[in-house]
Amino acid sequence: MTEVRAKKALGQHFLVDLNIARKICEALSADGVGAPAPVLEVGCGMGVLTQFLLRRDDIVLWGAEIDTESIDYLHAHFPAFAPRLWAGDFLKMDLHAAFPQGVRIIGNFPYNISSQIFFKVLENRDLVPECVGMIQKEVAVRIAEPPGSKEYGILSVLLQAWYDIEYLFTVGEKVFNPPPKVKSAVIRLRRNDVVQLACDEKLFVRVVKASFGQRRKMIRNSLRAAFGDFGGAEHPFFARRAEQLSVAEFVELTTWVAAHL
């Protein structure tokens, strides 16, 4: 079978540089003790990253691929891998049913759903101890940035609450076919030791999203637009902007909001 045609609707940019693929593979620690760790590659494409992952004896590789042409290509070129290749949308995959003991996630993620992939990782944080992904550089920066940065936002706070995040390296446009119009980057997420936030976690998400909803305004205005005026009560953080607050400060703010609703 000839090469797979990249489809714009699926956000496909196939990695063709073997050195980059090898580096992404090596970025996954797996930390396997005893039995090989299950790993799920999201968007296998033509198997450029897949081939390196399959050589590792400390992991058992599974795949999720939505593109039927790519699935046919992978079946033809990696027949031993075919039984572990799930044909469908990763965003609709039931990770608890598929990997009840947990799974690490890796991939050259389609740019058009990269944020959704990380939100799914977040939803399944009890199952996903590690995630290595190549994504659009500006999204990678946004996820990894500390408080005080203009790029720091909703995804930064929510992911950093549960994961330690490392920006590993930048990737140029020419290592893909077709080349994207932007640079890419590889980041690694490793689950931190937070079991439960010291606040209502659903309210925490609401507070974070509301705070960044009008990010140029003070938190006072953003939260009042979402929750009301809190009976006229004020919190010291009200005079700051959302990008200035750390995860711990958002936890503190959430506790205050809960007491004043």
C-alpha cells in the first residue's frame, strides 16, 4: 500500500523525521516495574512513531486511529500490532473500560483536537500517570507556562493542578508532510502527588474558567459576571488578573467563593 494522503479535516501532518520520532519515543519514561506498562498511541498515522514504540520491551503498545486509510496502512505494515489498534475516535474511547489498570498516552496529536485530548487526559487522571505529546508550539507553551505569563490560561491551571509539566523541545515545520504553518513542540505530563484538591473540584473548574472568561479584567469583575456580587464581600485576589494566580491561589479563591455563594 502506498503512503496515506493527509486529510486537512483530521488535522493530519505526518511526521517524517525519524530522529524526532525516536526522541518522542525516548521521552516516555514508562517507569515499568515488573510487567510491561500499557501505552496508547493516539493518531498512529503511518507508524513513524509506532515503529520505535514497538521496539521497546518495557511497554505494550496500543493504538487509536480514526482515519480508515491509516488503519489499512498500519494493518498492512504492522500486522502483529493490528489486533491492538482501536479503529475510532480517541475522544470517545472509554479508557476505564479499555485500561482499568491505567495507561500512558503518547502521540503526534492532531492540532485541531490537541486541547480536547488534554482535557480527556485530565478527566481520566486517575488512569493516566504520564502523557507525552507533540502539539502546536503555542498550545505547548500555554500548558507549560507558570503564573504571570500572558500565555498562562485555563488549560495551564487545570493541568498543572494534577500534573508536573515539562516543555521538552521545539520542532520545526519541515519534519512533517505536509508542513504545518506553525512550529510544534513536545511536552511531557507526569501525574503529581495530589490526590484531591483542598476545595470543591467542580467549583474549582468553574472558578478558573470564569476568571479567565474576561482575562483582561480584574478577577472581581470576571467572578461577579459568573456568580453575582457575593453580597458585596471582597477577596484580596479580586484586584488581580487571572493569569497572576497560581493553582494554590485558585484553590484558596474557590474555597472563598464556596463560602459566599
